[in-house]
Amino acid sequence: MQSVRIWKIGKLAVQAGISVRTLHYYDEIGLLPPSHRTGAGHRLYTEDDVRRLQCIKSLCALGFSLDQTGGLLSTRDCSPRQVIEMHLTQLREEMRRQLKLVERLEAIHEKLQHEKTAGIDELLGLITEIEMMETFKKCYTAEQLDTLEKRAQKVGPERMQEVQGEWHELIGQVREQMNAGSKPDEPQVQELAKRWMGLIDEFTGGQKDIAESLGNVYKYDPTIASSRGFDLDATIMEYVAKSWASLNTRKE
Amino acid sequence: MQSVRIWKIGKLAVQAGISVRTLHYYDEIGLLPPSHRTGAGHRLYTEDDVRRLQCIKSLCALGFSLDQTGGLLSTRDCSPRQVIEMHLTQLREEMRRQLKLVERLEAIHEKLQHEKTAGIDELLGLITEIEMMETFKKCYTAEQLDTLEKRAQKVGPERMQEVQGEWHELIGQVREQMNAGSKPDEPQVQELAKRWMGLIDEFTGGQKDIAESLGNVYKYDPTIASSRGFDLDATIMEYVAKSWASLNTRKE
DNA sequence: CGTACACCATCACGCAACGTGAGGTGCAAA
DNA sequence: TTTGCACCTCACGTTGCGTGATGGTGTACG
């Protein structure tokens, strides 16, 4: 109603639908310092401040961090197009992760319906089972999947988890050798390669086609490996393959 | 290879693919205290500890917090079914939010392609515009939407934002009166009702059908109001409606 | 036997975005 | 003058660790 409109912090908080503490915080980090203060130190916000706050709220509602928001509001010239695109791809990535989680949980939930017992141990068995199947599902035929499932049930979830630990260890050791500059045909590397192939054998029940498919999975989509927690890439797999080959050629 | 297998913290970290600090932390919060320590205080993990760690990793991978994970692992009897379901619904909720964000950003991104200028002000105009349209899109006919869009362009984004602030203020004042026990036909409440209807008028360009639809939006889906940042529910709207009605009956 | 070096230990601060008091003013009504 | 509300400035708590700082251990090697 007056020519100059001024808000104290409480009113502004109500008007913007946020808390006083939030405004304190925005002041603290320099995102929205009030244009004026009273003699007693009370914050006084002008219309410009209010507009800035609206902007901040909008950008935050789009998922930007306060830091990014501040950046967007300060750069007068630079086009926000790129920022938006980056943010968008990032969000989509996040969504994919979420979707995977939900799918996993749904699978577990469904399996839980069939099982009568609902102890924590069964739950964990199901979880490892589903994690495994999920990894393979993309590349195997139904028949192969069936074989793998039987195999997994035979060795049991504990051994599966143990094996996972051994993989981590083994991969670490191989990477060490690689970084140390060891050649693939040196004996200590060949030793690692033997353990490597041994694990694969146990895993696949010695069926070559399955082992090969497994190799392809990791070869053509390294993201799967990292999603399973493995620090694995094409160079390592090639290194081990060479080492294994050097073993076999000598034997012949 | 030996009958009793013991891991020190570094080995276990490598084997599990996590950091030493993480194991320190899990010990600190009591989630995974090692079964033994050496005389010098070095942590010694047994096979049981390793299994527990695998469980923890699995549950975390499913999106449970460390707290929830600890709970799941400690409750031997209670069925985890409910926990899973709760978590699942929560995750789905989260996904819906994410999806909304992505859609909004996509809309903004598309609009940015058409606009030549890419300053921050235009961006903010687009954002408010899209937020508005999104609210309405669910309940209006194409014709009404068109009217609303023209209306929004006419008043401009700044005024739209200002109005939003006034809404917050107004809603707060009405809620105050309600909580204070004021009757709808008391003059100060009627004053608020007048402002309320004035805002709606400005908003809708005075078209009754649009205003009515708007009322229905908020009446039948209060979640929309809260997603727009309004602390609005059916009781408040009824209260204002009564107050407005009391004004009009007196006039006649 | 000493020493070099990797590994282990315990603090303790930092991050994001505030929530939640605690303890002390400013200002207007009763 | 007292009450009471709105405001102020610390300052600690949240989650899941990362990243040093500083100092003790354990073992392999000369």
C-alpha cells in the first residue's frame, strides 16, 4: 500500500512459505543478504530481495543446489542452457539408478511372497540371488540362465559372497602387477591368471559358452562391472587373457 | 587356506571394495565392530564379520540407510516384508518427484530452444510460466488454458510471483483467524475474503468457469497446493467461501 | 640390531541445508 | 512496568563418510 515496501524476516518467511532459519542461512552463505538492517541489526528486505528470493526458490525447486543457484543468479551473461542440459542429464542418470533400485526391490518383494519363511537370512539369500541374475540377464539365453541359477543354488549364497570378495582381492592384485609394469608372461602374473580362470570355472560350472558370454558382458559394458562394485575394465581383462594365453602356449 | 581366517582392516577394505575409513565408521556407530583386536588395538575381523559386511553392503545397495540396515540385521524375528514395502513406496514417491523435475526441465529446455535470448531473466520467466501451467494443466480445457496463458503473459511473470507471495500472506492470515475462532461473518474475516476473491479475479481474468475449476483443483487434490508451496486445505477454502457468502447475502 | 616403509590407531574438521534450542535485545500493548 | 512477541547471534546435531595430522606397529632387509 506504500511506495516503498519493506519486509522484516518473519513476514518474508511467511510470505515465501519458508522458515526464518532458512533466510538466516541464505544470508549467512551470501546467497540472499538483506539490502538493509535496522540500527538494532534487524534484517530488512526490499522488493528486489523478495524477487531474488522467488528466483532462488524456483531454481531450488528444479533441483539445483544453493551453490548452483547462486552461480546462475550471478552470471549475467553466460547462457544457462548448458547448465540446464547438464542438470537434466544428471537427473536422468539419477532416475535410472532409482528405477533399478525399485525393480530390484520389487523382485525381492515378489519372491518374498512365495517364500513362507521371512527371516533375514532368506532375505539376504534372495538379495544376492537377484543381484546375480540381474547382472547376467542381459546377455544370456534362457537355457544358460537356468544353468546358472541351478549352479548358484548349488554353491549357496555364502560361497557366492565369498567369491565376490576373492574377486575384489584378485582384481586388486592384478592391477598392482599391471601398474608395477610386470609382463603378462611373468610367473607371478600367470599365477594370478590361473586363480582368475579357476574362479570363472567355479562360477560357470566349467561351461565355456557361459564363460565367454560373461566375458562379453564385462567387455562391452564396463558400467555393469562398476555397478557390481568391481574395479574392472577392458585393459585388465586383456592383460589377464594374455597371461593365460602365455601359460597355455608354453604348455603345448 | 587356513582353518581360521582373520582379516586386518586394510585387507578387508580391499576385499569388500570399500574404504578403511568406512570400516572405521561402521565400527564407530556400532554397525560392524570387529570381533577381536590385537594388543596394540588393531582391528581383527572374522569370517562372521565379513559375512555381516556383505549383508550391510547389500542392504545399503538397496537404498537403506545405515540405521535401517542395522535394524534389519538386529531384529531376528520380525518380518522384513513390511520394511521392504515401506521402503518401496517411499522410493516410488521419490521417483515421481524426480520424474516431475525432469519433465519440468525438459519443458524449459525446449522453450529455451525457441527463445533467442538466453538471459537469466527470460529463464526465470519461463520457469514461473511452466510451473503455473503445470498446476492448471490437469483440470482445464484447452480453451481455458489458452485464456490463462494469455492472461499470464499480460500480467507478466513479476506480478505472478508477487501474487504468489500475497497468497502466502493471505492464507496465513485466514488461518490465524480460523485458529483464533473467528466466525466467517465477522468483518475482519470478510475483509480477507474480499482480498481472496480479488486475487482470484486478477488471476483468472474474472472468468467464473475458470475460477470454479481452480477451486476444484485445490479442493479435490490438496497435494497440488502443497506442491506449489501453499499451506492450503479444504477447511480453509470452505471457511473463506462461507465468509464470502455471508458478505453477498447481506448485500442483497 | 637398527631402520625403512607399509600399515594401523585415534582425533578432528569438512561437506549440504538447514532444525532446534539457548540466551540476550527491540518494541509495542496492557 | 511488565508482558509478550519478533528479532538477534552463537552453536551443536543431522548422514556417511573424505581427508589430513600425528603417532604407534610390524616386518623385511641390510
